[in-house]
Amino acid sequence: MPTQGPFVAREAEVGRLVAALDRAAAGDPGVVLLGADAGVGKTRLLAHVARIAAERGATAVTAACVDLGEVGLPYLPFASALGQLHGTPSTREAVEEVARTRPALARLLPALGAPAGHVEDETGRLQLFDGIAAALAAVATPEAPLLLVIEDLHWADPSTRDVLRYLASRLRDERLLVVGSYRTDDLHRTHPLRPFLSEMWRHPRVDRLDLAPFTPAELRTFAAAVAGTPLDDDELEQVLERSEGNAYFAEELIEAGSARALPWSLAEVLRSRVERLAPEVQQLARVASVAGPVVRESLLRAVAAVHCDGDPDHLLREAAAANVLGFDKGRVAFRHALLAEAVYADLLPGEQVRLHEAYRDAILADPSLASAAVLAFHAKRCQDLHTALTASLRAADEAAAVVAPHEEHRHLETALRLWSSVPDAEAVTGRTRVAVLEQAASAASRSGNFARAVALGREAVAEPGLDPLLRVHLRVVLARHLLGLERERAAHEQAELALAELPDDAPAADRAWALAMHARTSLVIDRDDDARESATRAAAEADAAGDAGAAADALATLAILVVDDPDEAARLLIGARDRARAAGDLVTEQRCQHNLLTTYYYAGRLEDAAATLEAGLARARETGLEWSEFGMSQRFFGRLVQYCRGDLSVPEPIGPGHPVSRAAQRDTALEPLVAVFDAVSLYSAVARGDEDAIERGRALRPMWERDSQIALLSGGPTIDALTWAGRRDEAVTLATELIEHLGRTWDDYFLAGIWLAALAIAALADGAEVDRRAGVDPALKVRHGDELLERAHATAERGRPRGGRLGPEGVAWLRRAEAEHSRLVGENSPERWRAAVEAFGYGYRYEVARSRWRLGEALLTAGDRDGARAELEAARAEAAAMGARPLLDAVTELVRRARLEHAGPRDDLLTEREAEVLELVAQGLTNRQIGERLFISGKTVSVHVSNVLAKLGVTSRAEAVAVAHRRGLLAG
């Protein structure tokens, strides 16, 4: 509720907020987090800015978080904001249009239609978040940007904080400004808003605004506006001393009476306002305070009808006239939260209990008056544990219905704490304690608390007297939670126990899920035969039961086991994906789509991989799961596919506000994701010749111990970059360190070791060439290279992947290692390099071009100039087309040294006609002679010559010829 009273000063803060709104209107959205002590004037400031925004044509919506202690109302401010937007004629259609494509939005706005069924995984939350973001973006236009104000973030529920994180990470060009306010004096050391604020402040689109108390000059102006006349110096001094510049305190002090009779303490100040009311109005204020700073009007009326004397309408009007209570959209709110706290604190303990009982009774008599969470809040405060238990369970169900797993988990934990204190809890609730434990474990898992999910799951499994089939089910669920915690062997142990305890007469669906989990856990601990047998049986049982979800899970496991047959793996994965989609299992569907992408990638079918990636990302966007775990993994592989196909463009950076960074901040298990994306971006950076590639690769070195994948993805390109830079010894040293590190972490024959060996041998071969030109024997380098090649061959033989056959990329790098070794020993075999070219021909465009450069060099050594010319023409054309500057320079230099004519396209710099003109200029022909030779006018020749001079950055024909010779743009 906006506070009443004058608005003065605050010009700087108003200016910053209005400027942020102007930027949003121009397509530069943002978030402003406004912090101040209670009473300093946050609400007054935001109400003033909202009025300015509305006067300028913006849509301004204000919502607030509510304090309900340990319980909460998930997404409350966003539900309120969307409700206001849907209720406004000018924005209703936009909200409804978004809801048609994002039905998850109906979870917060029942008026939009029936929401989708209960969702048991993170996909539902992401879909809801995507719907909220899309709805806010849809109603915001350049002519009417949206100002969304969310007050009292210190009371925000976890789901509201998560939506704010998501919004900040998604902001691109929406006409949206989100302003959130919070009390700084409420943020104790362990307050959940503190880490949220620290995280948000690092985001480039988030601005921090601290609202300070009034200065003496500002307070003088404010006091005069409140009193209607300037205060004398003594009175102003007393107000300043006692209020310390706090606007609300100052206003209360001034309105309390003569300065010489001002009450000293804040509590006295606040009580003085209420004590001026008639006794029956004071009682209404006391009743209202028990519900907190804000209460639904219908609920307050129901309680006041029993506990207040007089007509409720009259009492409410009197409280509003005295500026104690106010009204807004069906709610009654205290003028300031501090006033509600002071009134509540003045109640005796017995009065507090009796009034909480009154609220409980009113809600029980008419459940439409409040949510189950509110009922649980009042029941706990009046020690009605029976009602608190049942209401907490209903509140958990309500939280689950709007995909708020944090709140669902919290309500269920409350219920579990109350369980033993309520006699016959099972009869009272209609649920078993095991069922509550299972639901709580599921909610904990979906909110990212895997450790708690495992603890709750173990407690459920250990419950005595369980039905054998139920215990089997609980073991399967526990195994799934253990996999989430990356405790694969513990998960497999539970899966094996589930199979062992499975009754002979178990239904096919239960048997299918037990077998499917056994297959999956066997797979992750490399017990492939067991995995294959269980997955095959699981698929058959699932088909018999008609359980599409279990069938999809089993088929997804089988597909990994037949990776040596990509066609069969793809067939299984497509079938599993389609079954999962039919079953509404988005997680398994995404898993299958991701595995289909990796199947094609590792099979060397890059075009199929690219098409699968495009379809997968489209589906992820359609379902609001673009930034789910599998969605992000698809984007990671997308960068690899992009690079292999020769697209060396600079990828989108993963800054603090990127969705990948946000995901890592929400879930510490995902923290290495940012480094993984940074690492894979090094591939194209090295190929482009970025000057900072080595520095970027070195910067990721501290992450090696955290995640070996980062070590591999960053280390390999850094080795390559050092070699291109001529720092060959450093490249070899880094390769040796990386091979040893990954050998310890994985095993001695990890397959990527072939790639690293090839890169190291390349650096050694470069060094050997330098040694030979200097008359130095490269025997030590050759010996080291022999060892690396032997290791590569041993890895190809003994480190074969699941399926037993080395994939196209592994074969290609082995051929490259063999070819580099031939160069190292001084042979530089064209046959070896031709084999490398052919091996990379499955679609690895950059490495084909690089191998052709080396093949051309080998052919020159062998005396085959025509063959060398053809290979170098192809290598140079590809390098120029890709923008692979180091490779292009290397090919150009080789052509220059070999004095090969017509070594392919000079460069994308000159057109074909300009190149012809330049050739004739180099022969000394005049413009007229060139025109006669090319059958064009001398004037046209002059235009071409001018273009050539401009493109080469020179001022004369002689300079143009000299530069063209240096860059290899001329034959001979």
C-alpha cells in the first residue's frame, strides 16, 4: 500500500528511475533493486515514480511480497501483477495470447483456463518462468513500456526470487523495467535475500539504488509539507534528532503533536496514532495486525464481525480516515508495516493466541477466504497442531500445483515435524508418513536440494512394516535421487536391492521401472551387459503395461549401448523420444533428443547433428525449457558442431547475466558450466587467431581439478594456440601435463589422448624443422614423438569407446598423429597426409583445410608441384572462407616461398575483375592497355585501380604491387 503524505526531495533517485524507464522504452531493459531502512520512503518514492510513468504513457503495476513466517505464498507478487495486467483492458489480450502458447501461465492465473496437470520435475518451473517472462514482455511496447514494482523483497518466497533471477538473465530488448524494494535493516547475516542480492548485483542489467535518510535540508522541506507550515529551528532539531532523517518516523513525530510534547520512543510514536482512535477502531487495528501488514478484506471482515463492536464499514472508514489502514484491490493494509508490527507487539500473548484462533476459525468456516498456507500460519500460532498439519499438507499441494518446489518442500518439512505431535496423524490427513516423506524428497530434488532428497528417501525406505512392492518403488525413487547427487554406485546398490526384493507377482509397470533404473545405474558404472539385459526386459515389460515413460527410459539406455551402430541407436532414441513426448515426460524427451544429437555427432554425421540440434532447440523454446540442463547441454554441443562445420564466428559470451551463469548460481553442481562454455569457445578463437586465446586458455587452468572436461576442452586449444604462436616447447609441456592429469583422473587410455598426442607431435615436428635448419639434431624431440605416437596407437586399441569401434573423429586424429610423426622424423609423407585429409572428410572442415596445407607442403617436398598447387588452392579457399587467419597466412606464406602460380583465390578482399586488373598493373600496363586486354574502357579500369588501392590501403600502383606480392595476391 502506498503511504500517504507529501513527496519531496529525492530528485536524484527519481531521475535514475525515470532514466532507467526511458532506457527500457528504447529496448534496453533492466532491474533496479532499491534498498533502505524501514520508513525511509521506499514506497513513497516508488508510488511517485509510478505516477510519473503512467503520466508518460507507461503501464505501471505494483505488487508486494507478504510475510507469513516460515510458510509462504509462492510467486505471490507475480500472480498479483499478472492478475492486474489481465484485468486491464489494454493489456488483457496480450496476456491471453501468451497463455495460449504457454498454458503453464494458468497456474498463476486460473482465469486463463485449467492449468496443466501436476508436474514432477524442473521442466514445469521453467515453463512457468518462461510464461511469466513472455507475458511481461508482451504487454510492454515502445509506446507503453512496463514498469513492474515489487515491494518488500525481504519477505520474498524462494520461487519469487528464482523468477527474478530468470527475468534478469532473459532480458534482451524487452520494454520492461523491474524495480524491487527491500528493507536493509531486516537483512541479518543468514537472511536468504543477502546471497540473492549479491548475485543480482553482479548482473550487467541490474542496478543498485540505496535510499538514504533525509538530509537536514530535505527534512526541513518535508516537515513543512507535513505540518502545513515551516517548523521553527528547535522543533526541527528535535524531529531530526529523534527521526534521524527517517521520513515515516518524522511524519509520525510531527503529527503526534507539539514538538515540546513529542513522545520519545518510536513505539510511543506509533501507539500514539492508534490511541487517538475510538476503542472499537483500535480493536479493529489489533485484529488486523494479527494477519500482518496486509490482509484480505473479506477475511478481516469475517474476523472483525466476531471480535469487534460496531459496523465493520464504519470501523474501516474511521481507521482509513485516521491514516492507520488503507485499501487496495480487495486488501486492507496498514499505512506502514512498522505500524502493524508495533500494534501486534502491544498485544498480550493470550490476545495473540485468541485472535489467531479467530482467523483459523474464519478460514475453516469459509476456505475461500485464504490459502492453506495462511491457515497453517494461524493454526501454528495458536498451537492447533491438528489443523496446522492438515493445512501444511494442503499448502504443499497448492505449491506443487503452481510448480513451486521450494515452498512445497518447506510445507512438507513442517508437516513432518508436526507428525509425531498429532495423534492418529495418518487418519487425520488421509496419508501415510512414508507418502509424505516420498513427496518431500521429490520436492527437495526438484528444488535442487539433492542431499536432502536422499536423506528423506533413505528415511522412507527404512520405515518398518512397508509393503514389499512399495519398498521396491521407494528404492527406485531413492536411486534416482542418488544419481542426482552423482553417487552412481550407491544408486546401483539401491536398484539391485529393488530387483532382488521385487515380488514375483509385481505388476508389469512396477517391474518395468525397477528394471529401467537398474539398466541406467548399470550403464553409468560401466556394467554394460547387465544394463543391456535389464533395459531389454524393461522395454518389454513397459510395452506390456502400456507405460510409455518406462519404455522411453529403457530405450534411451539401450541406444547408448548400441552407439557403434548409429542408425540403430538413432532409431531407438527417436522411438524413445516420441514415447516420452506422448507420455508428457519432458525430461526423458529432452534426454533422448540430446542423446540423438551426440549419437550423430560422434558418428561423424554433422549435418544430421545440426538438424537434430535445430529441432531440439526449437522444441526447448516451445516448451519453455531452452535453459534447462539438457537445453544448455544441447547449446554446448551446438558450439562444437558449429566449429566442426567451419563456422568460426564468435559465440555469444557467457557473462554474469547469461542464463548459463544464472543456472550455475542457482545450482552449485552446475557451476562448471560457465567454464565449459568458455572452454569450447576457444576452439574457434584459436582457429580465428584471436590474440587473447592463450591467455583465456591459461585462465581456465585453476578449473582443471574441479572438472576434467574443462581441462580437456581448454587445454587442447591452448596447446594449438601455443604452437601457432611459435611457443612450441610450452605447447609440448602443456600437452604432457594435460595427458598426465587426465590419465590420473580418467584412465591411461582415455580416447581424447589421441587428439592431444597429435597436437603435441605437431609442436614437436615444428621444433624439429627449426632444429634441422639450425644444424641441430632433433633426436630428443623424435624420441618424445615416438612415445606419443605409441600412446596414441595403444589408446586407439585399448581405449575404444562403448561399442568397441573408434569413431570417425578418433580415427581422423590418429591419422593426423601419424602424419605429423612423419613430418617429425623428416619424411613428411604425402600418403600419411592424404589419409588425414580423407579421415577428416566426414565434415570437419577446418581440419580438412589444415591437413590439405600440410599435404601441399609434403607434395612440394616430393616434387609434385601441380598436386601441391591443387591442395593449396583448396586449403587457401577454405581458410579464407572460414576466416581462419593463422591457417590462411601459413598457406599464403608457403605459396609465396614455393613461387606457385595461381595458388587459388587471392582473398575475399578483391573481386575477380579487380584481381585481373591488379595482375596487369603488375606487368606495367597502362589503363588503356589494360582496357584493351580486358575489353573494357579505360575509365572503368581507372575505377577498378582506385578500388584496389583503397582495399590494400596504399596510395600508388607500385605500392599496390608490392603489398600484393607480400600477401600472395599475385602469381609468381
